[in-house]
Amino acid sequence: MPIIVNLDVMMARRKMSLNELSEKVDLTLSNLSILKTGKAKAVRFSTLEAICRVLDCQPGDLLEFIPEKNDVRD
């Protein structure tokens, strides 16, 4: 999948554990883990906003687009 989630990178920069982030954004550990591992199919803007607020970052710090090698566009 060409969308990479860098949640673990931002958490490390802020020295914050998954447990602490879970409490501060009011999400379950399992939902945050799914997002962190890149297995999420979608993310709500309200969730993204809460994570950005707690980690003091921008959405672009958490999400990255990397085109696949065989993705040819005109």
C-alpha cells in the first residue's frame, strides 16, 4: 500500500508510549495498534486531529505517500 503511517516515528520523537497516547486521544490500544502498523483501511479526521493535537504535529508528519514502482500515471 502506498500510504505509510509514521505514527511510531512521531511517538518516538515525543517519547510517548502507545498506552499514553491511547489514554490521551481516548482510543483503544487495539485501534491505535492497527493504525500504527499500517493495517487500517481508513482514519477519521477527528482521530487524526486528536493524534496531531497530542503529538503536536501535522497530518503530513503521520502520513506519507510512496507510489508503487509499477504505478504509472500520465
